[in-house]
Amino acid sequence: MDLFVVIALLVIVSAIFSYLNARFIKLPGTIGIVLLATITSITILIVDKVDSSIADYLGALAKSINFSKAVLNILLGFLLFSSSFNLDGRKLKKEMRPVFVLSTLGVIISTAAFGFLLFYAAPVFHIHMPLIYCLLFGALISPTDPVAVSAIIRNSKLPANLETIISGESLFNDGIGLILFVIILEIARVGEEKIELAKVTVLIIKEIIGGAVAGAILGYIAHKLMHAVKDFQTIVLISLALVMGLSVLAVLLGFSLPLSVVVAGLFAGGQSINQDNKEKSHEALEKFWKLVDEILNTILFVMIGLQLVNLPFVNNYWVTGSISIITVLIARWLSIALPLTFLKQTLKVNYSNVNIMTWAGLRGGISIALALSLPNTPYRHLILSGSYFIVIFSVIVQGLTLNAMINRASRKVEG
């Protein structure tokens, strides 16, 4: 299918779903879009039993989109930059300890907990998957998705410090999650005995340090360039060039795109505008990136919903999905509770917030993109369907009930 036709259809469908949600359903944007896209896909799958032409066309549309590359190489850079650019750097600095611990140690704990729990729980339901693939599933599903998180919590009633911690964690934990994913995938491919420690070390250095350094240098240069001019169009072009340049360099040099654009956004944000014209230009630039964020978010979640048409669901995949949801919630809870228990004095986060932080840890397009990028193995479809179940549950159920949980927790504190 022609690329322009694909983009046009995605924009048209996104506009229709956005209108229906804003006019009639009136749910938070992301939740409404995912709900409508999922219902549409399920309806088409049901109609497919009678007339397969619609499902075939929608399936062709979904297949014509390389979801993994579209998300990981294109959309992700813009969405992460937008989130970090608009993040309050002063608030993030105050909460840097818990953000760092949760985005590193927390992801490792969650990956291990998810992998072992799934490995021992799945056989009870006659589903068997090797431990290494359970851990691989854990690596791709453990990092909270910054796109989903920012889309949901901006409409929540989270306390300011928790919002900063959860947002900051979701921005930084993708780097660790992606590295774990690549390492575990390589172990699954060649075997534990053949994995080379030197290669793993080089990979970690290149991904983390390379991404952070590239983002800091280019972000600082962009900051200086935007600070030197007053013309708004030029400032916008510089910010776009920064994101696109990092996206290309990440592919060419092999460093972490998520980490580089997050760091670049933090450096480029804040005081990037000439002081004489700061208020007007900065406000307009923030609005521009918020608009980019909203539009790309909508398109991304329409794409997520439409992917359902091509998922090869059979009975045990539904069981796998249900087990995966329970397992990821337990793993998420452990990844927060354990650091807060053993590093209480260092992190200075109230333990009573564990449940809220667990429920606010949403998953989104990144997990599905990584699952779709897996090579063809007997376990690919199990991991893919499980990831899809988790993402849909995360956005719709957790997203809709987050405020109720926050209100309940507030009443307990007041009581």
C-alpha cells in the first residue's frame, strides 16, 4: 500500500476517533482512542466471519505499517523529546534519586520477577515457555511507557512529587529496558555459554553513555542556538532538527535514541529562548510540542488498536494474556516496594504510595513494538498477544481507575 495512502488513512481514522471521543464518549483522549480502535478491530473481526473483505483491507493497512520501526525509529524520538522538553527540570532534580533507582534497579527487579513468576505460573494453565523467553518478555514489558504515562497522568490528580517521579522514571527506564531486551535476546539466540561479556560491556557503554553524551552535546548546542535568535519559526526548526538529527545518529552510531532525546530535551528546554522574547516564544514553542505530542499520540494509539486485526488469537493466548496482566502488576509492585523498603532513607518516598505508583505504571506502544521486532520463534505469538493484553488493560482499565485509586488513598490519609 502506498505510504501516502497509509499516512492519510491513519490521520483520517485518528480524526474520526478523536471527534467521536470528544463529542460523545468524553473520555481522556488516549483512553478514548484506544477504546474506539479496539472496539472497531473486534467488530471487524466478528464481521470477518461473514464478510472478510473489510478485515482483509484493514489487515493489509496494519501490515503495510512497520510498527516496530515506526515507533522505535520515528515516533518515539518526537514523543520523548516533547515529554522531557516540557518537564520541569527543577522538580526532576529534587526527585532524581527515586527516578534513578526506579528506572535502573526497578527495571531489573521487574524483569527478573516477571520472568520467574511467568515461568512457574504458566505451566499450571498448560502453557510452557523457556525461562529465557519469559525473561525476554519481562524485559520488553517492564519499562513503563512514557507516551502512555504522560498521556494519562496529565489528567490525573496525582500529587506533584509523585507525578514527577513517575514521569521521570518512564522517560529514563526505556534505556535500561532496551539494553536488557537486546542482551537477553542475544542469549536466547546463541546460548548462555556463547555470550561474550566484552560485547555486552561495549553495548552498555555505547547505548547508555553514548546516548547521554550525544543528547547532552546536541541539546546544549540547540539551547545556545535557540537562545541567540528571536524568530519563532527558526526556533521550531532547530528543535525539529535536533530530534531528527539524533534519530539518524542513533541508527548510524548505535546509541540509545530514547536516552539521547530525553537528555537533549532537558538541555534544550527551560531557558532556550532569548530573554527579550522569552515569554511569547517559549509559550508558543511549548504549545507546538504539545500539539505534536497530542497528534502523534493519537496516531500511535490508533495504530495499537488496529494491530489487533493481525494478532493470531487462539484460546491459550487469551489465557496467556490474563496471566501476563496479573504477573506484570505483581512484578511492578515488587520493583517499587523492594527499593522503597531497603533504600527508605535514600529515596525519601512514602511507602504508602507503592500501590498508586504500581497502578500508574502504564505500558504502551514501545512494548508492542519490541514484541513485534522479535524473530520468528515458537514463543513470539505468545509474547506478542500477552503484550497486547497488558497494554490494552493498562491504558483502558488502569487509566480509567487511576483517579479513583488516588482519591481512595487520599481519604485514608485524611482519615
